[in-house]
Amino acid sequence: MNRKKYTHEFRAEMIKAFRAQSGSQTAFAKSQGISSKTFAGWIVSDFKSHPASEQAHLSRICELEKEVRELRWERDVLKKATVIFAKESR
């Protein structure tokens, strides 16, 4: 089985790009041609490389980013529902 070797610079760039977008870890890894398990390991390693105080902030940021993704999804569903109900009431 062939294992790809990724440079530290590439890993750092992918983690930075992932944090800048609002999708899931798995979807991002797949879109970049990286195994989702491999990418998850990079995220964990990066997280552990920070001091404890910074880890708490990073955890909170991750929680908030997840909440933002969920709220955006809910907003989009409500927008679509509003359009459907507006068409039905005519």
C-alpha cells in the first residue's frame, strides 16, 4: 500500500485553509484529496502543540464555528421554507 508523505508546510497550509472555511473536516479533506483520518490526525496534532490556555480558546473557537455552521444551515432551510409558503399562499 502506498502511503503519501506530506510536508509540515503542506499540513499547516491545509489546517489554516480548513479553519478559514465553514465546512466539515471530512468534506474538506475529501475535497483536497486527503484521507479524512489523516487530516483528523493533523488537526489533533496541531491542537496538542499549543499551550493549555490556547487549547481552551481553540476549543471554544471550534465550538462556535460548529454553531455558526448549524445556524447558517437552519437559516437557509427557513429561507427556503419561507419561499415555499409564500408561493402556496398566492
